Amino acid sequence: MKIVFLDAKSVGEDINLSNFQSLGEFVTYDFSTAQQIPERVQDADIIITNKCFINEASVGKANHLKLVCVTATGTNNLDKPYLESRNIAWRNVAGYSTESVAQHTFAMLFYLLEKLNYYDNYVKSGNYANDTSFTHFVEHFHELKGMTWGIIGLGNIGRRVADIATLFGANVIYYSTTGKNNQEGYTRVDFNTLLQTSDIVSVHAPLTEQTEGLMDAKAFDKMKSSAIFLNVGRGAIVVEDDLANALKESKIAAAGLDVLVEEPMNPNSPFLQIQDSNKLLITPHIAWASVEARTNLMQIIYQQITGFINS
């Protein structure tokens, strides 16, 4: 049994993968290009990957391939009809990073809501040391209690964010991108109502035909000028030029992004024109990546492989 992990560095060098060696020959590569994949997997029985594209071009000559494990929830990188045509099974992992993503959502929110960039800079610049008052609150901020938080995509992560927001006293509403998701305990509204009434809008939806480009100029125009927008779902749900313009024109107050259309970031990204961290906070797709979440992820992958082998 040969197991090939094509992009092991994507889960971090701090995660112990030694248990996979008990399953057979275990080969890891930090990253793999499209040109490198065919040779690296040609004699593989099982492939583990996060972002590598698995299709006829990449695994067409992998005659022993039986299983592909994706170290993520999204499987946009798999050509599922091709895998099915060859009777190659695939697995993904859901629910492993719920706590991590929810935590990061609130980290971004409070950074923007409480103007922490401004206050940190105010102190470190030496201005506070020269102040005459014990307190300085020129940049006003509000409590989360009483605000309306609109969630796009009330799945496992969206639901966890909703539960925590409720503990802070926020009023949570949600929009179902499929039109089929009814969640007990929270009010489902249409898209326009969510945009028009929410003080905070956060995206926790997968990338689908219904969600691609959902947050465009028309959507941002409907939001409150005081609203904060957060995206920890998928980058392509947002039309990036439209969000950049909305921030520049103060159509919304601020945005926090953990995902982008292109990752790593395109050097011509419109967001690089916005250097004001009070308006825009971007993190490099780390919401999922707590040590606990990554450890849990690889434990689940290990269990999936052992279960497949023993089935």
C-alpha cells in the first residue's frame, strides 16, 4: 500500500504524521505542481491532497489508485465524474475546524468593531504617553449587544457563530443560499432584508453556482454605511473590485477577509490599494488553521484511510 501526500506542508510542519507510516509506504511532498503530480502518483494506491487538482491529466496513469482524500471540506479540485468512471473513491472532511473558524470570525470582528488598529498605533506612537487624560476614545465604537448579525450560510460554522453572537446579545438572522435550509432558533430572511438590516454580515457558505459573485456592487449598495462585512467562506463569493470600491466610497464601514479569489494573493489585487487597517483587515486563509483543527483534520484522514483499507 503506497500513500502519497502531495502537499503536506499545507497542514503545517508541526503536525505529526508518523502514524500514517503504519499503513504502508508513506511519501510526502511539501507541494506539487501540475507537472510533477503524474510522476509522483503513478504507483500510488491512495492520494492525500489539499489543493492539488485531481483529474485525468494528473492521475490518468495512476493505475493502482483507489482513494483520494482531501484535507479540506471543499472538493472543487476533484474531477468527480472522472474518479467515478474509474471507480476511485474520494473523501473530504467536514466539521474539523468549526471552533477555529468561529474564533477567527470574532477575532476579525472585534479588531474592526473596536478600532483596535487605531488604538494600538495611538499608544505605540507615543501619543498616549504624552496625553493629559487617562483615557482616549476619539474613535467611537459600539457594543455587539443589540446589533443585528446577518449570516450567509447557516451550516456548522455559521450556526456556531450564531450561537456565540447570541451570547453577546446580538440578534441573529440568516439567509439560506440554497433556499432549503431552515434552522430552528434563528430567523430566516431573504437576501435583501439581511443586507439592509444587518450591522454585521458574515459569509460562511461554500462556493456554488448560487453563491459565486453573490456579494457584488448591488449587494454592498444595500448594506448600512456603518456595517462590517466578514468573509470566512470562499473568496469567489465576493466580487473583489466591488468590495474595494464600497470601502473606498464608505458604502460600508469595514471588511474582514480570510479568503480571496486568488490564493496566494494576486499582486494586482484591488485590496492592496487600501492600506487603512481600520477599514480592511485581511488574513492569509488562516481561520481553519488552529493547531487543534489541523491535528483533528489529520486524525480524521487517518481514520478514513484505515476504514477504507479495512472495508
